[in-house]
Amino acid sequence: MSNGNHNERRRATREVILDAAFVLFSREDMRGVAVDDIVAASGVSKATVYRHFRSKDDLVVAFLRRCEDLVREGLASRLDPQLTPRERIIGVFQAVEEWCAQPDFRGSAFTGAAFEFSDTGHPAWGVVRDHIEFITGCLRTQAEEAGVREPEALARQLVILIAGALDVVLLGQDASMARFATRAAERLLADAA
């Protein structure tokens, strides 16, 4: 058997485990999901899970990294170079509106992780921090390209709007609330011109 086939099977098994964890962590609290639940959902043995992920914390980190990949893919589709930087920023907010309107919306996995793992030394916090920095950097770049005053400050305000929209929609179960964040972003952009 070639090493390539072994590596492909290993990656495939890892993905099966991560797929199962992704579904469970997306539906339930991460801390409430046991490794046994992931074993049952993935159809692999507990030893196989631990061969691919040293701990449940490693699975949580892999889950959050996959969430980050999905966010980056979603943002990439909104950052069309044919649009103006202002249109791209508003497009990000429109993406948030669409996400909040999904029937299975459960809020931000990153906020959930920060809440569930209150110890900022937990490995999930590294991914949470990376996520906030990525979103802030993305919005800062668009603000710089739009030529606004104080693009860093605007980017941080926009991140707060996004986080607030996600939380308010989750708590109020009213997806239309996300539209207010989009309107507030439009005002901030106009004021920053």
C-alpha cells in the first residue's frame, strides 16, 4: 500500500470525525457534546478520534477553524472588485442579514466559544482572536480603499455592529433586526466620508 493512499484515508477519516463534530457543535453547546457523541455520529472508534485529535479541545479548535474558513469564503463572495469599497462593506452586512434569516441560525460560533470557554487561555480563544482580527482587517482594508477618515476606528465600529446584530437576532429570534445594523453601517460610512 502506498503512503499516498494511507495519507488520503487518514485525511478522509479525520474529515468524517470533523464533519460529525461540526454538526453536533453547531446544534448544541460545544462543552455539552461528549466525545462519545462524536464517536456515535461519526461511526469511528474513540481510539480513532483520539488518533486524529489529541483532545476534545483540539476538535473544538478544528471546528472553529472550519467556521472561519466558511466566513472567509462567504466574505470573498461579497468583496467583488467590481463594487466600490462602500458597496463591499454594505455587502458584508447584507451577508449577515442573510445568515441571520437562515432557519438554523444559532449565532456566532466564535461568540459561543468565548462564552462557553471563559478561560481566555483555552485554545479556542486563539481562533476567536484570529477571527476578530481577520474581520476587523477586512473591514479596515475596505474603509481605507473608500478613503474614509480613521479607517481603523470605523472598522472596529463595524465589527461591533456585526457582533451586536448576531447577538440581538439570536436573543430576540427576529432576523429582521439585522437590517438595523446594515442601516447603522450606512450611516457610519456616510459620517466617515
